[in-house]
Amino acid sequence: MSLSLLGAETLHKTLWYPTILGILVVVAGIALFCGSIYVLLATNLGARLGFLVAFTALMGFMTLLTTLWISTASPLNTLRGRPPSWKVVELVKEQANAKTPAILDVDKVGRKVGETQEADIKAAIDEALIIKEEIPAEGKLPASDNKYAKFSFVTDYKVVQTRKVGGSNPNPFDFEITHKPLYAVVEFCELVPDTTTFGLAPPKNPPCSKSKDAERGFIAMKRDLGSVRVPPMVAFGGSVLLFGLGLLSLHWRERDEQEAAKRTGALTPARVEA
């Protein structure tokens, strides 16, 4: 099993794999599962009515499935959009040189950040400030990946303070729909090289380096609320419309058959109970 996984990881991606092969897998899955149900219905109901029944049932199933996608956090790889994240807006050495109003106003209107949110921001800071090395198997890194990178390891710097500015909790009942932008302003500094003897615990609060060449500054990050539930909602709306269209088509077909039966006199009279 481990050898097969290792072989899959080193397999070079080409136009055949995964693009063409992925398309063929999807087409084969639809043809086998949806097509087999249609063939069974077509042999009993006819080609057109069988297609309407199979199509309407599929859209009804998709309506239920997309409802689950919207209302629950499914662990499966379901249809979803971007998760919420922090995006770097600006990095400056001096607070007065910032172009982002959040950095300039952080001392006046900045608020304390909770522990959970602070850990989330610290992970985003590490992603931005740590230099990423190229992996030969994955090709050359985009220049944007190391745009703000300044340190080789997370132990080379520390966060002095983290404050947040802006943000809101809109109330739909007050016709408030959009959120005010939420910014996090992080002050960081380069640490003095660690000279702790190997095997001993490092200091809990290492001091910042006072060297002129030491890296320090402020970094502003904007909260991206993401779009996790937007694709499922679009899929739900499309499934509901197609499900309703299938039901309407079946209703029209039934009415047409009733009208045709009335014209030919093929309708049997209702039995009258004694």
C-alpha cells in the first residue's frame, strides 16, 4: 500500500492525468449510474416519459443533497467556496509611513484580540513572513509567495502585539447586509539569536534585537470572509428550478394524456358505489 501511495505522489501530471482521465471518470459515472436507471425506466414507461421521471428524480435528490451541503459542515469533499482567511494588505517598518488607515488608527480605536483569533492571525503571519523554498517536483514558486517573507524560521521573530480595527455584525432586520472591513494590525520584531544550551528550555519571552539591521515593523491584514456556502446555494437554486421544471413537465404530460383520452372517449366511467 505504501509503495502505491509513493508512486502516486511521484507521478508527473500531464494532460491525460488528471484532466482527460478525470473527465472520462465523471462521464462514465453518469453513464453507468444515471444511465442504467434511465434504461430501466425507458423499458417500462417509454423513452420520453422514462427520461422525465429519471430527470425529475435526480433533481429531487440533488435538492436534498444541496440542502445538506448548505445546512451542515460535511466532512466530505463537497462543493464549497473559499474558507475565511486573513490576507496581507501592507507591511511597513514605521507606523507613520503606512497607507492603510487601520495601521494609523490602531492606537486610538484598536481592540484586543481573543486567544483563538490571535492564534489564527499568528498562523497567517507565519505564512506571510517565512521564506518559502522551491520544491523541484512542484516547479518554481510564484513571486507573490515570498513578497513579504523576511525570516527563515518562526523562531527568528516574535509578535509584540496584535490589535484589530473595524468589523461589524450586520442585522438583516435593520436592512444591514454587508460587513464593515475587519483589519488586524500586528507589530513584530526580530529576536536576538538564541544562545541557549542544547537541551535546556528556551526563554519564555525572548528579547527583540536592537541591531540597526534587525527586521521589525507593522503588518496589516484584512479579513476575507470567504464564500464557503455560495456554491452550494447556487447549486441548490439550480436544482430546485430544474426539479420544479421536471414536475411541471410531468404535470403537463398528464394533462395532455387526459385531454387526448377525453377526445377519443377512452376514459372509463367511474364506478358508482351502491
